[in-house]
Amino acid sequence: MTEKTTRANPSDVPLPIMERLHAIKALAEQGIDGEKVQAIAMLTKLLKKWKLTMADLDSESVDWYRYSWKNEYESRLFWRIIGTVCGWEGTTRVIHNRNKQGCQVELTAQQQADVSVFYAYHRKAWAKAQEEFFSVYVIKNKLLNAEPIRTDGPDTPRKTRTAEDKAYGDRLLSMMKGLEDGSPRRQIEG
């Protein structure tokens, strides 16, 4: 005797669970090697737990999702991600907030999951890149103290540079070479 399994209605599944399922599905489709395998296994397990199918995740129903940003660069990053995920045809409907620090976008659940994952990742990566660029800018323009500031104490022995440290330093030097040589003295004198 087989037991009849009733399928869940996707609209009955809590939104955070659906968002997580869509994010895991995106990773299962676009991931690399082990992360892809793990995402497929996790997706299969969660679909079974919530009595859903892959077709339920592919549903094309749309809803409004709210996004916010802190500055112009995050805004520009967000719109590039929207264009990448939804296409550049301008078919995505948008309501801009009055304070220009966010918006509401009409997306499918899959699009929302993709946008959320990519936006979170790229905001973090952008913040790290800004820190690196600031370091390069300070060094290139000689805005340093004569003696480097040591936060680990004067008696602490220096660490041996690893291959990762060397690669990071090489990347910073490469960026530094690409910056224009500038000086406020040139503006004053010129």
C-alpha cells in the first residue's frame, strides 16, 4: 500500500523559505564543483521537506521586493545587477523611494533570489575593493607617516610573508601603477 503525498501549495510556504530555495537552486545551476553538488543535495532535501517540486520554483508569478543602498556606488551596482538578472530591455517595473536610497522592484521569485544573492556578494566585494583602492591611493600619493603604525606592539616579531601576502602586495602594486601621478603642488605651481 502506498501513501498518498499531498503537495504543498508554493504560496503556503513562508517567503524566507522560498527565497532560500531559489538561492540554493541558483547555486545548484551556477555553482562550481563541490558547491554545486552540495547545493543540489540541499535543494533536493528541502524540496522533499516542503513537499515542493522544481516546477514550483520555476513559477513565473511576480511580486514586489524592496531594496536599499547607502550610496551612489551601491545604487549603480544594484542597477547593473538588475540589468544582468532581468535583462536590459527595461521590462522590469520599478517604484523609486522618495529619498532615493532604495526602490521596490517587481520580480519573479527566481529573479529575486538571484538579485539578492548577487547584490549581497557584490556589495561585500565592492567594500573590500574600496579598502584596497584606498591603500593604493594613500601609498601612491605618499600620504603616509614616516614610520608605519604598528598595532601589534614594538616587541612582536614580524610575520613571515606568505604566498597569499605576496600576491596581495603584487595586486596592490599593479593597481598603483595604473593610477595617475598627481600632486596638489602641481596644481599650485602650474
